[in-house]
Amino acid sequence: MSNRNSVNKICVVIPCYNVAYVLDDILTQLKCEPVDAVVVDDGSTDTTSETAFKYKVKVIRNNLNLGKGASLRRGFDYALSQGYETVIAMDGDGQHLPLDIVNFLKVESLSPEADIIVGNRMRHPIGMPRIRRLTNIIMSSLISRMCGQSIPDTQNGFRLIRARLLSELELKSNKFEIETEIILQAAVRGAKIINIPIVSVYKNHLSRIRPLLDTFRFVKCILPYIGFITKPPNSIRQACLSDGSGLRMSGNNCKRS
């Protein structure tokens, strides 16, 4: 891991909120990987930013706590502006293991047709809270059907996105629903989405997801895309894209939002 003076073409974007207690370990492990890191401090009140500065990585700080989606969008904008070819998003709370990055990169090199590679915890969801496991199964089943692709862990934030696709996305979400928005916007554009197994660590992990509010945000996020359940032809999907976010799918037709 190094700064932008390196020849690395891969940028790891890490949204963080009060994670100084674990960020040292994450950035230490990333030093062994052929990647650059961007820490987006989402208005932390602890020493998250100071910890990141010690490793001479790029630090972007939100003055207020804006949410994971807003932080990822800022990190993505930076990565694209610096010309990175591949962007990896991973959580900064220790739930994702930097050691899995090498597997993402290996699959990326073997699957040039893949635009997004999503980590999959569902093969061995050891330690995952039961309610989260059930919710994830339901959400992933629905979104997979909408996209016409099998994505068993759509709510997993550990994912690799090629810059060629990321630059086309018009992301607006500020909270956790951004995981879903990325996948749905990618599917609209005909992107190939694959998955690889990863290990997630739940020990001493405090979830910041608020079930009722974040479920509402999830439903609101998918409503403009609900017509994809009918699997309209690609030509219709492209027609809907031609006028940006002002158009939405309804059955096999485009309608204005």
C-alpha cells in the first residue's frame, strides 16, 4: 500500500465511523497488498482520521456524519479522479478481512467479463445474526430476480467494481441502501455481476443498521427498478437510460418519475 505516486491501479475505499480501535490492524494488513487506500472518515468523534494519517493514506473527512453511502460516493469520486482502473469497497469496522483482497484480484484477472465482484458470506454465515441472515436471503432473492443474475449476498459491502462501470453510475444514496443501488444501476447497464466467498468477522461487531428505517430506504431504493422483474429486453433498458434518472421502468415501458 502506498500513496498515488505508486503504479498501483487499484484503490480500496474504506468508509469509517469511530473505528480507530480496529483501523490500525486493517491498514497494517493492507500494506502487504498491491493497492492504494482511501479512508473516508464519516464525522468520527474518535481518532479515526489521526490513525489513518499515520499510514500516509489519502484521508477524506466529512464534517458531519452523513452515512455510509455518502462516504462511499466521495471515495469513489476520488478514485475515479485519480485514474484508478479498479475500485474495491470494504468496511472499516473490521468485519471484512484485507487478506480476501488477493482473492478478488485473482478472480478479476480470470474473469475479464465481470464488471462487479461481490463478496458472498452466505456459504458459511458463521456468526451472522439470524435476523440479518433471513433478511439478506429475502433481499438477495428479490434483487437477483430483478437483475436476472444470481447474487446471493447483495447486502455485502465488500466488493470490487471496475472503474469503467463505476464512472457510469449515478449514485445518490447516502445510507446503507447504496449496496443495493450499485447493483441495480449496474444491472440496468447490462453489467456482469459475479460473486466469491469471503469470511466476515462478527465478533464484537456493533451493527449500525436500523431495521425499520433502513428497510424503508431499501424499498424506496428498489421501487424505480421494480419493472425488471419482467425482464424487459435490453433495448428497452437502454431506452430508459437514455434520459438519465428521469425515467423509470414500469412493466415493459418507460415512464417518467
